[in-house]
Amino acid sequence: MFKKILIANRGEIALRVIRACREMGIQSVAVHSTADADAMHVRMADESVCIGPPAGTDSYLNVPNLISACEITGAEAIHPGYGFLSENANFVQVIEDHGLKFIGPTAEHIRIMGDKITAKETMRKLGVPCVPGSAGGVDTIEEARKIADEMGYPVIIKATAGGGGRGMKVATSVDDIDVAFGTARSEGKSVFGNPEVYIEKYLQLPRHIEVQVFGDGKGKAVHLGERDCSLQRRHQKVFEEAPSPVITEEQRQRIGKTCADAVAGIGYAGAGTIEFLFENDEFYFIEMNTRLQVEHPVTEAIFGIDLVREQIRVAEGLPLSFVQDELVINGHAIECRINAEKVPEFRPSPGTVKQYHAPGGLGVRMDSAIYDGYKIPPYYDSLIGKLIVHAADRPTALARLERALSELVVDGVDTTLPLFDALLREDAVQTGDYTIHWLEQWLETNPEI
């Protein structure tokens, strides 16, 4: 059993890991930049180490400083949370080279899934359905035109190393292909250091469905149903729920087994999420995230399982604490991502939180690291909290979410709370009848939220 774990992250996800460690009797080490000296995760951890100035590149992405923090405190393992270095294979290799344990998959699996072309080829070989597209990277505009003509428009050009909506450009006709190809390559090089791109058929009315998987690293794996993350803005998720309101039990079991068999086949260890576009009752693989997802609480809610605890257990070499037949969905859960942003512009709104009151009651969970007087720094992601509700069914969960939102108070900074108040009044949200394009279209026609 690990005695001490360092959390290489900040904010609510660092708190989430600290809480799991405390329940397991494991000491926790928080790291922080000078801007986060008064952060809640620093206050809650058993120990803390300052690892650099405010900029992420000088602190939370500073691998030598993170390793030094482990050596100073005697931490035996590192939990990466999500974001920052959570999917950095080189970081994992450095951790292992220093005799430490990474709480997550191997460097090899992170590399395979971090490259979109390799990931797609791997998944196709493992029997996972994929979006029709180029066999590999596309190097020239002439090749791009040929593939797009053969496939038929619209197509989407994606940076191989891309993510978070960056390096993705849609070409609806031959007139768009040159600009889309050049822009995707340029973004790939500037943002990810890799200009390689590939081409896929662009699905016009899909939903975003993702399957939570968990492997023991020894050839056994399970799936924990699906999450529906179709309400998105600029490819960024806003509102997530589990299970999906449009997936049947037969579809759930079929795609779940396919995913579990795939990760078992490569000996995957820990939590992972396989993401799909879902259109006309068909699933199309888009990527695999080799880490804990921001929206993991909705899965925890409907299965009653602590995914962080399970990550730690698997990293220690223990078997999974559940088998597939024991994983039965209980009710419905929804998560809203609360950002410090001013709507409708979605402009970041750092500043001092003058008053914070979290909602409560049956089936309500608030994952946040803010408090009265907390100064939200301008250097990091604008996510300041996640409101999660769980109920017996979707209508009850929506009603509970509306009630919880009415109790949530964050004064002193602008937040995205008005967005959710407005969305819950929409018939499409109440019925679950929307695609990944619905929210952006709705925002265009509702400029005043």
C-alpha cells in the first residue's frame, strides 16, 4: 500500500484526489505555484511544496521540480489528475526512471492513444468502429483534395497531436479544403509542435458519447456505461450526463463490451475513456483519453464507485474491486461545469470570490476548490467547480439540478451559471433531443443570456 502520494495538479481535481487518499489512509502531498499558495488543495493536503512561479510551464508542467518534490517529501507515487502532464508519456517515463509509480497507464499506452492516427489504427485492429477517413497522415494539399473528393464532402481535417478542439477544421466543399488543410497544419505545429494532419468524414448531426473503461493492467477490463457530452461549445464540454438519454441497453452493452475487450487486449491499466460520435445508431471512434475525465463524477454517481480509489488500487498492483456483472446502473446523473467566465462572450473572469455558498441536499455534489475570499488566478483554466446531481431518473435529476443551481452562490466574479439557468428552460435540453452542434446554434440565436 502506498504511504504517500503526490498530486501533480491543482484546483478541484487535486482536492478530489486528496479526499480519496485520506479515506484510504494515504498521506497526500500538494504542489503549487506561487499564485496558488493559498489554494484549498494546499490547505487540505498533509504536506505542500512550492514548485515555481505562476506560469504553468514554470510550475505544474515543470517535471524536474515535480520529481524534486517527491524526493523532498518521500512520496512514492504521482497522481496526475487531468490536464497538465496527465497524458504526457515522457513524464511517465521520467517518473519510472526515478523509481516512482505513475497512477495511470503505461507510457506506451499514452503514446499510442496520444497520436490520433496510431490510436485509430490500433482501435480498428481491436474491433472498435471508426469514422471513415485517411489511412494515415496527409502530407500535401494534393493528397488532401484527392481523399476529400473520394470520401465526399463535408470532411474534417485534424491535427494528429490535437485535442480540445484545436487543430480541427471543417471543409464543406472543394473551395474550403486548401484553407482548412493549411490552418489545421499550422495550428498543429504552433499548439502541439506537430504539423501532421489526417482527414475524416465529417458527421453532420452526431452526439458525443463516451465509454468509461477500467483495466487492471493484466488483461482484465470492464466498462462503466456511457456518458453523453453532446452539449458543447467550441468542442469544449459544458453539460454531461449518464446514462445517455438516446442509448438503448442493447447498444450500451454492445459498445461497452467492445471497448472493454479492446483495452483488455492491450493490457491497459487504470481509468480510460473511449470517445465516439454517435449518428444513425452507429458509433464512430474519435479518440481515447488515458486519464480521469473532468466528468467522471456522473459515472461514480450511477455506479456508486470511487474511480480515484480504484486508480490507486490498480497502480498498487491490486485487482479490480468489481467485475462486470456487478456494475449495474442506478438512476441518472448530470454535471454542469461552472467556469469563471462572463456570458455570452465567455470571457475569462478572474478575481476575488466575495461569497461562495455550495448547494446541498439529497443527491447533490459540488466539486470545487473556491471559498470566501479566494482569488481566482488568471493563469489557468477557468473551471472553478462542477455541480453534480443524481436522482432516480432523468426528469427528477433535471428538477434537482434546477433546484441546486438556485442555491449556488458565487459572488465577486462572473460565472457561467446564467447559461445553465437558461438551458434548463429549453425543450431540447429537457427532452435530451440535441446534437454536438445544438448549443452553438442556440447561442447564436440567444445572444442575451
